[in-house]
Amino acid sequence: MEKQLIHEAPDLVEVTYRPDLLAVHLKWFNEYDEGTRVRDAVLNAIDWVNTNNVRNWVVDVSTSQHGLSDADYRWVNGDQFRSAVMNSTLTKFVLLPPLQGSGQDDTWVADWESKTLSSFGDRVRARVCRNLEEAKAFLAH
């Protein structure tokens, strides 16, 4: 089975199911949006996850030029997002962080794992990975 397109917002994100990772893969080209496209993409992905009983979530911001808007940052750290994840089938999260030269501030990456674990408790595992091969190894165990 090849990867399956779940949601696409041009110049923002492509959300696919990756059978090689057994994961929903959110490839962010740019995370900054003034409207609801970030939330729409994430909520569509979570709906797909629940419908298809997917347990793995890969967020790839490695080449994203800009971080989240203040409103979207508050949303991903707020109750609606937390509730959506807690009521989902997700159990493993991977972050592919901004690469050097992407232009994005990456100071938040250092505590991403601990923040993710504290937000979602011991029902999830989270890891920052350098590439998809490292992500695949983490998701396989």
C-alpha cells in the first residue's frame, strides 16, 4: 500500500497515511496561518486516525519556514487539542524538528518530549527524531 493523502492545504501542510511508518504524517511546509487551516488539518488528521484506528503520529517541521501563529500555538497547547488527542487512538508521537537553515526558531524542541508526555500522561510515548529512519525504529517498538 502506498501513502494515502488525507488532507492538503497548499503551501501549508500535506497530511498522509504512511504504511511504512504505520502513521499519519503531517509534513508542514509552513506552520504559520492567520485563519483556521492549521486546526482544520490537525482535526481532519485526528478524525482519520480514529476512523482507521491509527496509533502513530509524525509531525515533520524539518523544512518549515515559519512557526505557528500565536493563536495556533495557544490552540495546540490548549484543552481542545489535548482532548482530541486524549480521545483518539494515538499512542506514539514523533517530531522531526526544524533543520538548521530552515530559518525557524527551534528553542522549543528541547522540552517537546517532556511537554508532550506531561500533557498526555503515560498513555503516550514521544520522541524527537532526526530523520524518518529513526522515527521508523521508534514507532516499530
